[in-house]
Amino acid sequence: MIKKILAGVCLIFSTVAFSQQNNASPYSYYGIGDTQFKGTVENRSMGGLGILSDSVHINLQNPASYAFLKFTTYSVGVSNKNTKFTSDSGNDSANRTTFDYLAVALPFNKLGFSFGLMPYTSVGYKIENQVTTNNIVYNRNFEGSGGLNRAYIGAAYRITPKFSLGINAQYNFGNIQTKSIVGASGDIIQYPTRELNESHYGGLSFNLGGTYQTKLNRLDWVTSATFTPKSTLNSTTGRKFATILLSSNNSETVVDEIDAGTFDDDVKLPSVFTLGTGFGQARKWFAGVEYSTKSSNSLGGRFNSVTRAAFERAQRVSLGGYFIPNYYAFNSYLSKVTYRGGFKYEKMGLIVNNQSIDDVSLSLGMGLPLGGGNGGSNLNVGLELGKRGPTRTNLVRENYVNIMVSLSLNDRWFIKRKYD
């Protein structure tokens, strides 16, 4: 039964991953879009903390964690994000429901393997503004959609009972579509002009991880580190210019169009280093802190001419943990629930109008046991409240509410039977 459910989930969500419109942010205009959180609902509910390795949950942030799994594990996550935009010129809002990840992990004694699919970056924006030059008012409209997906396969080996190493190989691929329309008031320019860009991306990247777990008195101490080296995305962009007619409902009729051809350009993906540590007691509680730093990104393709934006080194600090009242309770379901919470502060690495764009959020979540509850499958729900960007210097502040749901199913495979 579980295998049939998994096959259906794989089919549905692998389709959604390539077709969803999973962003509504003006900050996704820059580079190859917003980088999506690489982790499960369990991690995100603890402020993005990716330190923990256990026997029943896939930790997508550190490949070394696969070696600690005891069960074949399937995990799928979705989220709904409601965002309110505030700027000097007005307010707006958007709502998106998205696929977050689909992953499978297989344990083999000291070895662990995992593979899966998730969004990597997302682009989704509609921006309108006016610029006055020599008493001429120019109306400009910008739209973008698409993003990159990431398919990965990874392996980990437990060198000692306390220490493991792992690696992920990741293929990043996808399309980004951008459009800009420029018109002018009066009869200065008869027809607005339109630029269309269709960019196709593809390339490999790698993620290395290590985890060390030991006892300090009666407490469990966990230290985790990951490193993603710099890598390159190959891209091909097709570009078209056109003069158009715009109707009152903004539908476009092409008057004349020129195919500007295609050009190739490499996009450099930055390196990322993450280090975290924490203390707790297994199946009771845990608290930890994690720091991540990412080297400065780079603008690619047509964005090289953008002068009001730049990239800097990105940084993130996460604080979080969980609490289980009584993991082995027989007569109280709520006592077996895992309660999670966390805080995140992130400097995104993007500078617009000489202002660094920051992201601050609080998160809460619960792990709800399914079936017998102890050590089995579970349903995870989370809530994230945050804000991103300032309202000064003509920028946009995003206040968001993110509701997250995931399903983690566990099963035993490759059992050597004594009797046939």
C-alpha cells in the first residue's frame, strides 16, 4: 500500500515541480531568482536548523545524516505562502502554494543513500514604474517567471558510531522567462517596445557534509558542517525585440518583431559553508545554533547592465530546537507529539539602492505521530512568520506567513529472512 501511495505522490509532485509558479517577489528579479530553502518542514520549523541526524527523518541539509537512518524513508513537503508588500507607493499582496521537496532515503548498515527533487531558485515578479526624462514620462513594466529545479543523489558512510561523512551530487536545471515593456506618454513614441528573454540553465554542483555525535555527561552533543564548492551553470538565452499595441486590459498585439538570436553565458554559483552545534537528550529535547555564509553572487546575462543592484556575502544565523513531553506515552497522544520552534536572521547577499536586503523570521511546528507513533511515520506541520526588505529608499517590504506541511513515511526494506 505504501509503495502505491509513493508512486502516486512521485507522479503528481514531479509534474508540479516543473510547472508551478512558486514566487511573487520583486527581489527575484536579480540574478537567477530567489534561492529556495533546502530542507524539510522539520528543519524549517526550527528556524532552518540542519544539525540533527536521526533514524526516521531525512535531513536534506547535510548528506552525512543519511548514514544514521534505520528505515527506508520517504518524505514530501508542500507550503502555502501569503505575502503582503508595502512600499512608499502603495500596498499589494500575493498567495502561492508550492511543492517544496520529494526525497527517498535507503539505509544499508553503515551506508546511507538518498535521492530526490526540489526547487532550487524561483522567479516571479510584476513591477511597474514611471521615469520622467526631459519632460517625457516613460512607463516601464517588468515581468518574470520560472526558476531552477534540483535533482540530487547522495551517499553517506558512518566511519565510527559517532562520526559520518556524506556527499550529494546535484543537477540544477530549468528555464527563466523575463519581459520588459517601455512606453511613453503623448505622441513621442507611437508604439511601446517589448523585450522577451527565454533562458535555459543546466549544470552540476556538489555538497559535502560531516556530522559528529557524542555524549557529554548525560547530554548528547552534535556538531555538523557542510560545504558547497563554487560551480558553474551553463545558460543559453534567446532574445526578441518587438513594437506592440497594448489594449486597455494589457493584452499585447505585435506590430513588428525582430529575433535578436541566442547567446551563451555561464552563471557562477557561489560557495556555501555551514557550521552548527547543539545539545539535548534523544527523544526528549534539543537546542542548537547554526551559522551559514555564502560567497558573493554575480549578475549574469542581461543583468550585467543593472547599476542599482549588487551582491555581497550572504550570512544566516539559526536558533532552534524541539521538545517531546513523553515519547513513550501510551495514554496521551499529545505527549508523544514533537513541538518545534526557532528563529532565523539572514542577510540575503543582495544590495538594492545601497541597502542590504535582510530576512527575519520566527517559526513553530509539530511532528504528529501516525499509526503506533513511536519511531514510525509522522505528519509535520509548521508556521513561519517573517519580514524581508526595508521600505526606505523606494524599496519593498515583504511581510509573509508561510504554512508548511510534510509527510514522512518509514518502512523496512532488504530484510534477510530466516524462513521462506
